[in-house]
Amino acid sequence: MKITDIKLWQLEGNMPYKGTLWEERAGRPLDIYPSYRSQSAKDTIGRQFPPAGNNSYKVTQTFLVVETDESVSGVVGPLTGDGTAYYIITQLKPLLVDKNPLATELLWELMYRNTPNGRSGDNMIAISYLDYALWDIKGKWANQPVHRLLGGPVQEGIPAYASTAGFSLEPEQAAKRVKMIKEEGYAGSKWFFRCGVGDGIAGKKKNVQLMESLREAAGPNMDIMIDAWANWGLPYSIKMAHALKDYNPAWIEEPIQYDLYESYLELKSKSPIAIAGGEHEFTRWNVKTLLDRNVFDIYQFEPVWAGGVSELIKINALVTSYGATFIPHVYLPAASAQIAFALNTITTPMLEYHYILGEIYQFFILDPVKPKRGIFYPPEKSGLGISIDSNKVKKRKQILYG
């Protein structure tokens, strides 16, 4: 078997959604600057998915297809950003065409060693997507889901927690939503607190009020997570952790800039709440550094960014050898689920599902991977199980560079 071509297809369609898709946006690293902090959801995430009329929103996404000479193709997507697409076509495609797609270890090595300055960021994400597409081919060739090729499933089902990016952060509205999520069977819900260090005492009070409302609505037996996305910094994070501890959050996620490991270690030693992070880390070497230093209580590497299936095999081995907790970030459920089901319940006790973004990112996918009554079950389709629902595609074009 040989790879004959690698193509990127940009799809456009209108996703039905009643009401306002983005009631609020998350806090973010840029929010330490007033001009960015003042931007609304409409100014930011809303621009990516504009209203299309008739209770629908325009969705534009790019999917990767690796073609072979044996009528089996690897399909994965949507991609993360235009940079990823550019690297796939200009840097990595020439390395893979005419190669055996089943030789995943060799091809990963070729892609990684080809770009010494691309060991993280867009180039590594591009490698990850291509690796997933190759494993999709391998799974289809063997007529097995990818997790079975990894020795799974290890768990019969994995409890899901709902990430609520896009929902209102007004305490009363958030309380209604957390009750809805609980009734649907989710084990927990994660909230993207908007207020950060730049919002001062008033912002701190808003954070406490939000957490109080969430805990009251959820009751004592549902996990509530906080995502602060590098918008808090060390002193503010320590203060917020102590201000919120009585409401028993399950964790605070990425409150400090990613590379400030010493700050995370200090926060972890002083916080009464568990600290989570790692979704923006790449490859086994970065992961080993984090594990050696015991930087987080909960690790959240993103499989489709951190290196793909081939690299997550090594990362899984590291995580389990250190006895760490690994709850993957989930950009693509079909990708992260394959990894999660190769890990036991001690290592991976739950898995994320983005309540709104999960629907958007899987809009064009014929058989999306979703939790049922708050539980993820092992995917059954061969490979990744990603195929395009042509009925949802209004426009389609191939992306070309050069």
C-alpha cells in the first residue's frame, strides 16, 4: 500500500441552533490588556461562526484526507487553524507521498526530524493530524476501531463532564444550565470564568458569586471545574483558590501562562484546590519534563495536538509509569476517545465533552462521538469513524498552496 495524495477540503454549511450561540466568551490570556478585555463574544469567537439566518450559524471547517492506492483513505478533522493546513501541504505532504501508510512509526519520525524548529505549535499539530489520518487508514485496513489496535477498550464506559464554553456566566442563568447538565447525566461541568486579574476586586467577587451559584444548583455530588485560561497569574490564582475552596471545585485549569512551571509548582503547593493543565504541551519530551517535576495534579494533553496516536502511545506509557491522572482535552471526540479507552479508570476517570463546541466541531461528521446519558462508550466504527455527511455541505473546495 502507498500514499498517493494528501488533500485538504474546506466545507461550508449552516448549523441549526435556536437562540444565541455565544451568550458569553471565556476569559483568555489577552484579557490582561483592557482593549482586549472589553471585547465581547460577538467580537471574538462569534466571528468564527456568524449568524446565517433562520436560527442557524455558518460553519466553515477543513478536513484532511490521506489517499492510498488501495481505495482506503484516512479522514480526520476539522483542523485547528490555517497554520496547520499550511504545514500539512507545504512541509509534510512531500515526505509522505509514495510511502507505506501503515509504517506509522517511521513516518512520524520523518515528519518530526524534518522540522527541528517545529517541535511544538502548528507544525506539531499538523504532524498530529497526519498521524491520526494514518491510524485511520490502519484501523480501516484491519477493520477495527483505533482503540482496539491499542489494546482497548480498557473501560466499558467513561463518565463525561460537560464543558460550557458559550453559556452565560450570569449566576442565575448558569445555575439553570448546570441543573440541565446534571439531569442529562453528566458527572461534572466546567465553566470558563471571564473575570481575571485585570478585573480587580469586583471581578473576584463575580467569580465567587458564580461559583456559589453553580455549587448550590449542582449540589454536593457533582464536580464543578474552573477554566481560567492563563488570565489569572500566580498571586491572583492563590487568592482565588482560597476564596473558592469552600465550594469544592474539582480543579482550576491553566490559570497561569503555560511555560511558567515554577509558578505552577508554587501554586500547587499553596492551593487547596487541584490544579490542571497541559493541553498546550507537545510530545513525550515535554510531558516527561512536566511529570518529572510533578507540575500538575491533573494532566490534560490534547491527543490531536500533542503528537497524534503514535506519540500518545508513548505519553500514555509515561503517564501510567508515573501514576499520574490524565484526563485528555477533547477537541475532536473521535480522536481523544481512542486514547482514553486505552487507559484504565484510575488514570482516566472521566472525559470532556464540549456542550456547544462538540456539536460545532462534529457538525459535518455523519456519526459523531457523543456521551449517552453522561457516559462515553467505546467507538465501534473502524479507524476513527469519521465520514462526512454530504447533506450538510453547501460548499466544498480543495485548499491548495503554492
